[in-house]
Amino acid sequence: MRAGGLIATGALMLAACSPAQDVADNSAANEAASRFANRMAGEPAPTPPGKPFAQSDKSDYLEFSYAYPGEAATIPALVDKFRKAMETAKADALKMAREDSASAKQAGYPFRPHSLETKWTVAADTPRFLSLRSETYVYTGGAHGMTGYEALLWDKARKRETSVKALMTTPAAFAAAIGDRFCAELDRQRAQKRGAPVAAGDDDFTKCIDPMEQVLVPTSKDGRLIDSMTFVIGPYSAGPYAEGSYEVALPVDAAMRGAIKTEYQDAFVDK
């Protein structure tokens, strides 16, 4: 009985030291070490996405919708910001629609219901930044609606909203760093849409436009670092309405990274 007990004990000890157990132990240890290293480096632990928000309704006056992703739903400050923006936008749009309806009735012509639709999506969700972009469609009864864009940047380390331009050494330095690439890519897209090379002229539809007046959206493909900057250009800014919007995405290079303040450079890829 004693020998059998010793054998059984030995088997248990061997099982405890099996390769599978070693792999599991090492994996757990590596994960714990990684979490510790991230905390020491000031990187916040990843937060599981919350529940996406979406609200929509339709009346005789207005078709309205507003939505934002689960990544934003975990940040109380953004939830409050979006709630206020949604309520204000809806109230203003409904007021305008009712006034237009009354005017149409007085003038004896048909009223066309208005539309206001806003959707926020994630452009980058890295350890340092949550970058969001929105697309808003507005229709107020005319020949066609209009689409507008916004960007929002949340600094996870400082737990506050910031702006893309606040990351730059100066906007002028950033514009100089990306200017040639921006203009070349814009003209490439113009030529693709128009079916012919762009002949530079004096109007905004042929000359290069100011990239810093557009909506700048930091983007990331892998969720680790900001790897590109997307310039969203609305209708009429770079071409006629029929061409729609333009999106000029420029990968981060040494010149662009050099125009970012030193304290933020670690959040961008190093080219």
C-alpha cells in the first residue's frame, strides 16, 4: 500500500510538471507581466466595448437618427456629450421642419419632410487614443441633402477629449510635413473620378486646398498605434457636388511623426 501510494504521488507530481501545464503557467505569467509592463508605461488596460447606442424616429416633419459605437459608450463624458448634442440637434431640426411646414401650407405648396441622421464610428482604438468620426446627412426640402463630417479624439491616458491639432508641434509644421503628399493624392483621386488628369487652375476644383481646414481623423489598422491620418473633405470643397466627398489617407512617415509633439510620438508608428 505504501509503495502504491508513493507511485501515485510520483505520478501526480509528474503530471503537475507536464509540458501542457508549463505552457499554461508560462502563458499566464507572460500575460501578467505584460499587464504590469503596460501599467508601468502608463498605458491603460483595454476596456471591453460597451453597448452601441442607436436612436431613431420618424414623424410627419422629421426623420431623425443618432448612433455611436460601444467603445464610446464606456466613457461617461462622451455619453453625456453625445446625449446633449443629440437632444439639441433634434430640437433645432424639428423646430425648423415645423416652421417650413407652416410656410409651405401658407404658400400652398407641398411640404417635404426633413431628415437629420448622424452616425459615429471608430477610426482608431489604441492604448493611448480613441479616435471617432461622424457622418451627418441633412435634408431640409431642397433639391438634395448635404453630408457633413466631424472628428473626436479621446486621450485615454489623460482621460479627456483633445484635438488632433493639439498633438502637433504647430499646425503650420504639420501642414508643411504632409503638404506635397496631400496634394498629390487629392489630384490622383480627382483624376480617377473625372477620368482625366487635373489641369491646375485658380478655382478650388483644380487647385490644391488647405488640408488643415478639412476634418483630420487619426486612424489605426491594428489597434496598436496611429498609423495614418485621414483628411475628410466634404462635397463642394475639392470638386462639384456630383463627385461627392473625398478621403485622403496619408500613412504616418518620418516627416509627419516629426511634426507631432514629443510627448505623443510614442502613440504613432515609427517609420
